[in-house]
Amino acid sequence: MKQKSSILSIDRGKKYVGCACVLEGSSVVFPIGYIINDASLFAGLHELIKRYRVKTIVVGMPSDPRAKEQIEKFIHAFVGSLSDDITVELFDENYTSVQAGEKIGNFKKNIAEDT
């Protein structure tokens, strides 16, 4: 039986990069944790891509101009390290932290929101 590919969602923060995954064709999203935003970030993301057979990556795009510029630099560098069969899409992430906060309360606020 052929294994399904996945969609990886990335929420890049200054300290943490939150990650979630969904099998293509499914509507169930699984938070898979976070990666520390340091020199090993790309290696950690590539490990997730391999482990979950990722074919699409969705990156949250903020509206704040400074944050948007940082995300664009990140995407440019990251896309250059991906194989050609992986697509990257942008998603307007305005108010997603508010929605996450409503669901999780104060439980490890920053880490849980990033995930």
C-alpha cells in the first residue's frame, strides 16, 4: 500500500519554529512540536520532511513589515535547500496566535502557540 504524503505547517518565531502536520486528504492536524530557531533549524526541518513524507510546506506569513521581511529571507534560504518535488505555500497568519491562545489558555504560552 502506498503511503500518503503530508503537508507540513511552519510558524517561524524568533526563538521557536512551531510545526504541525496533516496527511493529504485529511482534515486532522497533528501538532508535532517545535524546533529551536538556531543554526540547526534547516537540519531539523529536513528531518521532519523525510519522516513525514512532506510534499507541501505551508509557512505562516505575518502582516508586520519587519516580521514579514524576516520570513521572506527564511523562505528564500529554505526553498533553496529543498528538492524540486516539494512546494511551499504562504498563509496569512494574522490572529492565529489569538486563536491558539483561546484554545490552550496559559499552558506554556509561547511554545504551545508556536506549535
